[in-house]
Amino acid sequence: MFIDKNGVVRMPKAYLAGTEIFYPDSKETQKKYHALCEKYGFIGFYPEDEAPEDEYAEYVKKDDSLHEMEMQLFTHDLNHIKRTDIIIANLNDYRGNEPDSGTAVECGLAWGYGHRCFAFIDDARPMKERFKGVKKVREDGTVTDKDGAKLEDFDSPLNLMFCDFTIFEGNFEDALKGIRKIFNEELIAAGYQPFEVK
Amino acid sequence: MNRKPVVYIAGPECFYENGVQLAKEALALCEKYGFEGISPAMGHPLGDEIDFSKGKAHAARQIFNNNIRFINHCDLVIANVNNFRGWEPDGGTCFELGYAYTQGKKLYGFMADTRPCYEKYIGNIHYDAPFWRDDNGAFFESGACNLMISGPAQIIRGTFEDAIKKAAKDFGLQEAE
């Protein structure tokens, strides 16, 4: 349960964005994440979940070209974002020192549709501290990566474009716990019963 | 509408020591091809002056708000989606592409190498039909970048100038003498 933008108390629909879909155990993760969502009072939408019957139409491919396939998958994920209330993004470094770009695009989509935005990351220390690559220092003291690109210094683990995200240190379940706590506090403050985690 | 189409210039250039110089060059190219450019690396009348005296979080929020305002004002985004610090483009740039999409902006991404991700990757790859996977088991998408970018954005091989040339063509603009 949560209080939605219109003040209605209902189950929050959450889009589960991340790199989990790229791994061979994605199907197991999908099941595990759904079970965790149920436990903490969310309706989860994993990218690979089938589209439910609603107003968001799936993309119809014109041909079998790569771009048409990409548009079909993009629209599928986009629709999941449109039909949800919040995003929970895995913004861990992926193949280097940046989050997965697809997940990052989805964060921008969700923010643009006015969703409440949450993320989880293994190490939530500021970027300058958590950065795993080789660091260099400019004459003026600015800390950069080995190529001379400045490591942002805003006390955030991520690029400042994610400043509207509430970031939880830990895994997906840690994020669900943290969001549940926030939603329950909002419910109690408005005089409603909190959701009881079994 | 009598104004020139406005380009939001997205990318990690601002992190480099010559970031302002790179922004000026991109702005000049916008002008050359008939656009007005906005670079988040440069001051702009639509943006607030960043006040660093109120703490880092406040400054980050101000920069974020400015960038959102710039994107709202633009007609198209031209984004540098080259790999940054590894095998993914800059996360902030990707966020901006996603947001710009929700506002109905036209999206362009440029990259020096548009071969499929698995061909560009330097590291072990394994074929597991129909995908190539890295040593951690993560598969590579078939395109030049993640499909959440190459779906909604036109991917141009080359530089900012190559992308803006294509955009000028799409917008029916003439190159200035």
C-alpha cells in the first residue's frame, strides 16, 4: 500500500529496472523479485513480464530488421514504465564505472512521467570515494579518472542527473525495505494503517 | 514558429579540462548548420547561477534543474553516447535522453564506432546462441548500443558534427556560408 499522487491508498506498481535481464539466471531473478515485491507490498513489473491487457499497446513490427526489433522491445519496457507508479533501478556499475545505459534511460523516462524514483547500489559512498578505476589529480586538486574526466564531487555516488533518486545501499530487497518504510511512514502520518510485512 | 530549432548538447565533455572549449565548438557547429545550441557546460539566460555556498547537494540540484529547463526548451537532443569509463555511455547523458523522450524531443546519438557491442568489447566473450556473453555471463545486445538508446534515438557514426549535419537535413536547414 501507498498513497498515490491523487491521495488514493492502493498497492504501488513498481518498474524493476536493471541489468538482471542480461544474465542466464534472469528467469529465476524474475520469480524472486516478484516474491519479494509481494512480501513488501508492491506489484512488480520486471522488464520481461508479459504486457497485461490495458491501454498501452505493444509495438507492431513492420519487418524483421534490427531497428524494428529494438522498437518492439523499447516500447514494451516503455509501456511497463507508463503503467507503473515508481521505478526501482539497479544503478550498480556495469562493464566499467557507469551504470547500465538502458537502465539510466529508463530512469529518465520514469522521472519524466512523474514517477517516484528509487535505486540501489552496492557501495553508496560519494563517487570520488567509491570509484574503482585509476584516479589522477589535476594541479588544482580536482580528482579525475585516468583519462582526465572529472569525478563529480557532489557527495553522491552517481551522476547528478540522478539527484531526485532516493538511493539505498545494498541489494533489491534492501531497496524494497527502505521504500516500504517511507511509504508506511506516509500512510501513518495520513492516518492510515501501514502495510504489514510478513 | 520563426525561431531556429534548439539543440540540447548532451555528453560527458563537461568532465574534461577542455570542456568549455568543446562546448564552444559544439555551439559554433549548431550555429553553422542553422540551429541554436544550448550546452549545460556554459551559462545560459534560462539557467540559474549556481550557488556553491549552500552546499554540494544544493548546487547539484540547481544544475539538474537548469539541465531539465534546457531540455524542455529544446527541439532535439544530440548526445555523445560513446563509451565512458568502461563499456557504457555516461549515465547522466542517458538519463537526459530518457527524459527528453518523455517531452517529445527528437533524439540523436553519435558514436565513433557503431559496430555491435560484442565486436567493440575488449575482453573475453563467449557465444551462447543467439547471444555473445561476457565473462560474467551478461549478454550483449545486437546493436551499436543498448536498445533503450538506439530504439528512440537515431544513432550516427562519427562526431557531433556528423550528427548535427544529419539533424540539419531532417529539419530542412541550410548550412550557413
